[in-house]
Amino acid sequence: MKSSQVDVIVVGAGLAGLRAVHSVREAGFTVQALEAASGIGGVWHWNRYPGARCDVESYDYSYSFSEELEQEWRWTERYATQPEILRYIEHVADRFDLRRYVKLNTRVVKAQFDEDSSRWTVQTEHGEQYDAAYVIMATGQLSVTKLPEIEGFDDFAGQVLHTGQWPHDPVDFTGKRVGVIGTGSSGVQLIPIVAREAAHLTVFQRTPTFTVPANNRPIDDVEDADIKARYATRREAARMSANGLGFDPGKKSLLEATEAERIQRLEQQYQAAGFGFALAYPDILLDEKANEKVADFLREKIRLKVQDPRTAERLTPYGYPFGAKRPAVDSGYYEAFNRDNVSLVDISAEPLERITVDGLVAGGREHELDVIVFATGFDALTGSLLKPTIVGRAGQTLREKWAAGPVTYLGLGTTGFPNLFIIAGPGSPSVLANVLLGIEQHVDWIVQLLHTARARGVAEIEATPEAEHAWVEHVNERARRTLYLKAASWYLGADVPGKPRVFMPYTGGHRGYRRICDEVAANDYEGFDLITGSEVAQRRTDRQSHEVESATAR
Ligand code: NAP
């Protein structure tokens, strides 16, 4: 079959894929992005459920590569809604003429490295084939949706939805009996809105979530102008912060503060900071006693907001540290449970049994429903990387290599898979910091490496086994210093039956990670083998003579 040839294949056309297309093209490489969806935008294309919005502030959750773009785009709210973010992405694609490099409705099913040519062959589900020197996986951290393993999906007479695959046409809940399963960030955003529209809403909760209020508000012209006048400083603060959000938690331990100081600080953060609440003190995710104080503060808030004490208690999280599972950022979540048309089912006590024609059975009780919404999350971080079959050296697949969990060097590459790069995936700060900043840092770093490779006639770039091993040890060691390992979270793969329990993102923070990547580049890409075309040819000759010798000996 004839292949189209390009320098770089980018898999995915969300925020990461589009940034990669832009920068790779600017650097003078030919590029083709392949996107499974019918539109660009990645998670913002798929997650169209009512209430979907970002909980990183709009001005920080936006590209920093173009000052003109920064100045001309006008965000309307502190936390942008999904439609506004998608409009922004569409604007960027048009403004930088990126669409012509993106092929939509094109799912990559296989990528295979050819050791003779040092190139990748990438196949799509429609049978097209691409031949590329490099593959950049920009497939997102939260893109492969998951559903509970229960029977009866085909029996249900009503509508079944997943927040991560929401229909393009608006869903009308008016007069309907709706069940929402899942109370992570997506459920917490969706529930108050469905509660207002539906005749009845039943929330099926397995684990109560810690949430903090979004404190969202419109952005007026004065604030917009003020932020834009100081955008460069804001960006630099973000780059120099652990979370990529520009917040500095300070040095003082929560446990050193007096009770009055602590309450005042937590209250102030709770009333204003949104997601930044988690950064009120530097040891919240490091020290169990400090964490418990914060958890107690949030538990008290639930009691104050939810009128029925029994419902309040069932909504209250215990048994895992605040922040060890991704906290949700809410707008009226707890208040929704004060409505007469909302009820809560604790499916840890009354497990989901099956779907029937009329609804859901949990704990032996049938709940009659017209719509079931699964807000049950994703096969996070590795799901989208392991969905296609990626074949590296000696026929090894990425699935085989990562059977016991993802192993990478800097999160950027993995030994045995030369010229394959991963954006903001496992082994990098990824979802633990402002992911858009992480995406841009990765793309810039990779493009600089491709420049170097081109200048030196490098044919293969591959992480060494030693560097990869040391990085995996470092990632694990950093995770062990935190409280993250004390919760059954999607960071750990604990929510997917059979998935290896490995803490996937890097907890060392954006600033520290960026410094490490910069040092690696400054030290001639230490930990990566940069192998020239002639060295590859020599290795091939050596390999062939070795094979001949072995065959003769046999
Ligand atoms: P999630 O955080 O993984 O939450 C899934 C929910 O479904 C949890 O309550 C989970 O309970 C429940 N669940 C999963 N499998 C279940 C099963 N088999 N039976 C019953 N309940 C089950 O997923 P998400 O809410 O879609 O959020 C995923 C991530 O996307 C977030 O953590 C966040 O990083 C990102 N996100 C961000 C935003 C934003 O920026 N505002 C919005 C939405 C999502 P358990 O806890 O017991 O597993």
C-alpha cells in the first residue's frame, strides 16, 4: 500500500496536538495530525455536558506562544465554559492556519517502527498509511471513557449518556427522571444543572468527593486589560510555580499556624481561590495531620450547606486524604441536595446490580429512570496510548512493555520506541499541574530536540534503559513522599479493574520538572541516544553479520 510521507505524525488534535502541529510546522518540518473525532478540540470536543468548564483560570488555561493571541482573545469568565474553550481552540486553528494539517474522523489503529529505515508506519482504521520519521502522541490524559461492568445496557428503554461522549445536540432533561452515576469532577459540575431541569434526579455515589467552590465570575473590561498588561509576568510566575498556576503556597507548615490563623487562611482560600484552595499550605499533600485539618474544614462546610444531616453525612468523604483523589471544583453542588427533586443513593452500601428496561437496580431496589448519565470517568493517562497497537524495536508492543505500568524517561519517550514522543502523559507532571503549560513545555522541548537531530543527521532518538530506569525510580520515590498513594484514585489506575497500580504522573512539580528537562537538553540530551544515519547503518550491518554467524553456527 502506498504511504503518504511526512516528517512528523501527530496523533490527536486537541490542545496538545494543535500546539504540536503549529510548532513543528514553524520549525520547518512537514506534519500531519490524525484525529479520531469529527472536530478538533480533544476533551473539549467530547465533554459537552451541561456545566462543563475548566477549573484552571481562563488566562492560564490558554496558549502562551503568541503575544498577539494573548492580547486579542477576550475571555468572558474566570473559569471558561466548554463552549467558550472550544471557540478559543477553533479560533487558534483558524488564526494559525492549522486545520489543513489535521485529518478528522481518522483513528490511528497501529504505528510500527521499522528498524531498517528508522521510520514509523502509521495506519488508520480506514486503511490509510503514513510514513513518518517521528510520531508525537497527543492523545490526552482523559480521553478513553469507561463504564461500570454491569449487565443490561441493551435492555434499557431510555437514554444512556456518558459525560465524556456527550451528544452535540442539547439534551433536554425537562420532566425526566434522571440518574447520574459518579461524583467526580464531571458529576459535580453536571448535577446542579440537571437538578434544576429534571423532574427527579437520583445521584448514585460510590465515593464522596472533596469539593471546593469555584467562585466563578464574569471578567469585566478593566480586569481583562489589567491581566493583559501584565501577562508576561503572570506567565513567568506560572512557569516558576510547582503547580503551573502561579500560586505560591509559601513555606509555613499548616501545623505551625495557630488555629485562628489556620481557619482564617483556609476560609480566605475557600472563598476566593477555587482550585488554589488545595495550595493554602505547602504540606497539605505531604503530612497526614495537616491534611486531616483541611479535610475537617471541608467536612464542616458540607454539614453547613446540606440541610438533611443524613444526606450531609453520606456526602462527606472519609478514609482518604484531601487532594489524593483529584478534588472537584463546584458551583452549587451541595445545595442541589437540598432540593425536593434530588435523592442520593450510596452505592458503596447498595451496589449497582443491573440495568433494566425501566431503570437501575441498586441494593435490591429498582430506581425508575428515563435517562442514565454515566459520569464514571476515564481509563486515565495510559488508556489512549495503549488503545492503538504501537510496535517498537524487535516487534515489542507498548502494551507488552507497559504491562506492569507505564515506564518512560521524563515522560517524553520510552526505550525500545525510538522517535516516539508523548505529550503530558505518565511520568511527567501532566494532570498534577496546569496541563496546558505542561503541553507547551513538552512541545517546545521536543521541537528543539528535532532541530538538533536534523542539524546533526540523527536518524534515531531513543531513551537509554539506564536513564529510563532511573527516572521511573525517581518518579516513584517522589510519589512516596506524598499522600497520593493513600487513595484509590485514577492517578494510580485504581479505578480500572485489572489496571496495574502505579502512580503515573510526576509529583515533582512543573518548575522542578522543567528545570530537569532543560538540564537534560543542556547536557546534550543526556539519557537519550542520538544515533546518526551512518551509525544506524553500521548497527544494521553488524546485526546482519551476527544473524549470519548465528545461522552458520546452528
Ligand atoms: P472521575 O473523577 O474518575 O470520577 C468518576 C466517578 O464515577 C467517581 O465518583 C467514581 O467513583 C465513579 N465510578 C467510576 N466507576 C464506577 C463504577 N464502576 N461504579 C460506580 N461508580 C463508579 O471522572 P470525571 O468526573 O469524569 O473526572 C475525571 C477527571 O477529568 C477529573 O479528575 C479532572 O481531572 C478532569 N475533569 C476536569 C474538569 C474541570 O477542569 N473542571 C471537569 C471534569 C473532569 P469512585 O471514586 O469510587 O471511583
